[in-house]
Amino acid sequence: MRAGSQVTAATIEWLPLLAAVLGAGAVGGLLAGLLGVGGGIVIVPALDLALTAAGVPPADALHVAVATSMATIVPTSISSSRSHAKRGAVDADVIRRWSLPIVAGSLAGALLAARVEARVLSGVFGVVALLAALKMLLPLDRVALRTDLPRGLAGAAVPAISERSRR
């Protein structure tokens, strides 16, 4: 074999980790498509384990995993918005009213998440995952807190709060 084409022991060492991360991505995508849950339910714990196995300090691994999962929302949202816009299914008034609060909530959530300990972040993630599971298990399809979009101060606060709770 030529020197440039040899597979090193270090490369082989990474293959199981790569396979696990790819598998988690596939399972996350499948769950998102079948059950309507975000892929982050699977991806965040898988990335946390993978990063820790790769030598990232546990105090940082979960933060990086959550941030990576949140970052994937940007291209997904852009793609979805473009697709809906092509069908005329985008309410420009909602975009105008909610854009600033969503951006502010996202920034506040990112700053807050960066300052909390990994165990707190892990606890918040676990509670959100548990609530998502309960919502799927309980017959709540006909339960609605509102049938219209919040307006006024509530219209500004709801997206900001929801973005912070997602972090």
C-alpha cells in the first residue's frame, strides 16, 4: 500500500463513533417524520455521548450538543418557509409581529443556556422530553389553550418565552 492510502489505527478507532452518530441521525430523522417530534430528542443525547467519547469535557459536551441541535433548526426553517411561501401559506403579518420577539428570545435563551451548568441543562432537556412524551401519550388532540394567535404584549412574550424554553 502507498503511504497516503493506509488506514491508521486512529481512523479505525473513530469508525464506531461515526457509525453511532450517523445511526442517531437516521433514528432522529425517522422519529421526526413518523411522530412529529423534533430530531433533537434523539440527536442531543447521541451527540453528548459522542462528544464525551471524543474527549470533550462533560461540562461542555451537552452545551455543544444542544447548540448543534439548535443550529440545525436554521436551515430547516429556511427550507420549510420557502416551501410554504411557494404555496402562499405564509402569513406576512405574523412574520412582522413575531420576528423581533423570536430573535430576542433566541438570543436570551442562548445567553442563558451558555451560563447554566450542564446538569441544569440536562434537567431542562429531560423535562422537555418528558412533556413531549406525555403529550404524545395522552389524548390531547382536541385540547387547545387558544384558537387564535396572541396579540399585544402576549403576542410578543409567547415566542420569546417559547424560544427560551427550547434551549
